[in-house]
Amino acid sequence: MTDLAPERAADLAAVPLARAYLTGDADPVAVTEVLLERIADDDNAVFISTAAERALREARSAKARYDAGRPASSLDGVPVAWKDLFDMAGEVTTAGSNLLRNATPAEEDSPVVAFLASAGMVALGKTNLTEFAFSGLGLNPHYGTPANPHDKDTPRIPGGSSSGSAVAVASGLATTAIGSDTGGSVRIPAAVNGLVGYKSSEGRITKEKVVPLSVTLDTVGPIARTVEDCVHLDAALRGVAPTIRRGNVAGMRLIVCETLWLDDCEEVVTDAFEKAIKRLEQAGVTVETRNIPQVAEAARIGAEHGTITAAEAYAYHRESVEGADVEEMDGRVVSRILRGKTMTAQDLLANQTARVTLSRQLGQEMEDAFIVGPTVPHVAPEIAPLDADWEVFNRVNLKTLRNTMTGNFLNMPGVAMPMASTSSLPVSFLLNAKSNDDDRLLSAALAIEHIVRGE
């Protein structure tokens, strides 16, 4: 046995941390106390609220189970932070909005919060986000914007909308975090913070008692330090034991999406991606680069008809954006919601029909292959120019979302993972599978992660 100092144990990934608990090398209570102290000392607007009493109670219960030799799961005692869209008993769910700052606390946990509690995980509190989860950049004028921890000199975006969730893990305030992804809101923050983010297929993980942005496109997913952590979290979020095993690199087929995804990428991103592809080929992966017409058609539908997200966000928030409450909202979010107001029934039907048809076509063409590209075409942009100019904000936001939002429209599950790079700022590799092929996606991600990272 090698006892780990609590400060060191608190920096472990989730699965190794649980293993340290199992061997007696680490203590769930001591680790939780370290993280709660770090959160209390943090001044980066990462958490909207903390649940210290609950966290310590859950940590003590986890310790008792380990002492008795009966851990609740492979993640028992592991700390987790929740994006403030998820109901947690006794806590206000703000959705990052001033309008909900003083709302009535939730009476019970959302089902996914309850699932992780049943797995013995320790809920640290609720993390910051873009207001109502409607941006890929992560800026929030109400609760502050968590700065990306990878640049100590110049404030850069945390990615959105699950901004606080990613920064919590990247800053060592939480071991894992849970977010939602409607257009990239798990994968983008993971990407710009050097983490792994998993966007699940629609319906795989329940989103009951989660404040919606788009009831159609919203998905729930984890942000963590490794693919292995995401595999275990995916299972826990569904209330099952993890069964996914590492796949084989030899014989794996990848399709590099040449349509839109490689356009206008920063040189450091292109360089890292090309080198990752070469390493994968050297490891025995078959790689094909080609245009994917369904990606181009999805982009055309959105440009011509508007988006499902805008239509459903307007339907949900109509009273707020049409009434006096609008003065309390982030104008950039309001402007995006109001795009849904001008959409017609024909526009919405065009979106709905196209995504079913295109998803089916793409799945048939992919067969057993995965589609890959950079998660984000640039490193994390500086915050100041985005705050200063709405036009710049809108342009950068759309570009940031460009590659990931295809996955939501076509219901492709995806894993974003860090790529080896010469840049001091993280760059990310996006692995996508066809709709509902999540198990095989996660198996493949386990197999290629070390190659993509250059390890």
C-alpha cells in the first residue's frame, strides 16, 4: 500500500481514484475536503453553488462502504460537478440565468443525478454555463465567465455551454463533471480545456428534470480526464455497470470529413490533426479522406430554414423574450432565441425531415467506419474581443460550433479527445459514430486515445 496525499489523490482521474479508494491508498472524505476547499478559494466563476453538506455526507457513506469491502460501483466516492441545468434536491436550478436565481429549490434529484448518487458518487455542486445553454463560447454576464485555465495571462473562452463543468475538471476543482450537448456543449468545452467529452446518442441517457434548450437535440454527457472515465460515467448515468471493452486498432476504418470540417482551421489545429492521422495509419488504421454530402446538406438546411434549436428554444422561452423579463437576459442569447420566432412550420418540417433522411443515408454509407475531424477549428479565442463586438461574437460562435453541431443534427454520438500538439493551448480530435452506435464508439475511443494523444 502506498498512501497518497489527499492533494495528490484529488488530481487523479476518476477510475484510478476509485481504485486508490479500493486499495486504501486514498480516502473519499479527505479528497472531498480538498476539492471543497479549492472550490471555496476559487475566484474564477466556476461554480454557481456548492453542496458541501451533501458532498461530505456522500463521501462519508462511500468511505464506510469501502471500509466494509462493499463499494457501490466502480466510481464509488468519486467527486462530480453538475452543470446547473440538472435538478439537485434542495438546490436552485438557475440555468445560468438571472431569471432563475431566486427560483424555488428542486424537491428531488433529476434521474441522472440520482443514478450517480446510487453509484456512490459525490455531488460537489452546480457549475456555471452560458445562459440557458445557448452558445458554444461559454460567456455569462450574470454569474461571470470562467476563464480557460490554460492561459494564465490572457482570459480565453472556457467553451460552452458547459463552461464551468469543463473548467472545474481542468482546474482540479472536480474529478469529473456532467454537462449537456445540443450543438457541441460537452465536446467544445472539453476540447478547449484539454479534456475528454462524450456526446451520447439521443435517448441513451435520460434528460428528465434537466432544463431544456432543444427537446429534440439535447443530450447528456460527461466531461472527464480520460476516455476510460467517460465509459464508466456513461454506464453510471444509465444506472448500469460498465461493460465496454477496448477495441482493436488494426482494421479500424476512419473517414476524414473533408466537407466544411477542415476549412479555415488554424495551422496548429491542422498540423496536430494531420499528425494524429499519420500515427493512426502507422498503427494499422485504414483512413479515407472524402467529402460527406450529408454534412453539406445539414449546413444548407440550417442556413436556409433556421435550426431546430432556435425553434424549440423560442417555444420554451417565448414568454421571457417577449415580455419584461427580456431586460434581465443576455442580449446575445435573446437574439439567438428570437431567430426561432421567424421560422415557419415549413422550416421546422424541412429540418425534421432532412435529419431523419440524412442520418439514415449517412449510417448506411458509413457501415462500420467512424467519421473524424478536429473538434474545434481553432484554439480557445480571447474573451475581450467577443465581449466587445456582437458581430465578432456571432461569427466566432458559429465557427466554434461548426464541426460539432453536425453530430447533433445527424444524431451521431461523438468523443472529443486531446491531440498531441506544439501549442500551449489544447487542440482536440473528434471521433463520431453513426446513430445509436455508442458502445462501438466508446470502444474505439479507448483504442485510439493514446495514439491521438501521442503517448
